[in-house]
Amino acid sequence: MYIGGYYVHPEMGVHLHCIGVTSPMHTKNDEVHFIIEDNFGNLSTFRTDDPPVGFIVSNIAEFAEAWYNGIDPTKPTES
């Protein structure tokens, strides 16, 4: 996994974007974690030496498609 990378878990349909790393966190035994966002807008972290299982490399186009869930972001939506 690397910063700026995109990943997908094909069976779960969850997409991840790695947006950075933390400094050693005193609340996590001085571990360094990747900071990730998923296609639902959630932020999370996980240890750099323990990436999530089942995710494979993806790309920004697949992440964006999952993010918008088939909705064209350039067209206004009805409320």
C-alpha cells in the first residue's frame, strides 16, 4: 500500500484511498498508521505493517464511480 493509492475489495464492494500516514501515535503504542478514506466518506487508520486483507490495487476512476454510486456529479439532483 502507498500514499495516493486506490484499492478495492471485490467481494465486499468497498473502495479505499490511502491519503496519508500518521506520526507515531502515543495512543497506539507509537505505531505508524496509514490514513484511508472509503467510498462512503468514512476515515480510518490501520497499521502500516498490517494492511487490510482482500484488497487489490484499483484506480481513481473506479473509486470515483463507487463514490458517486452511478450518479453523474455534473448534473444537479432532485431533492
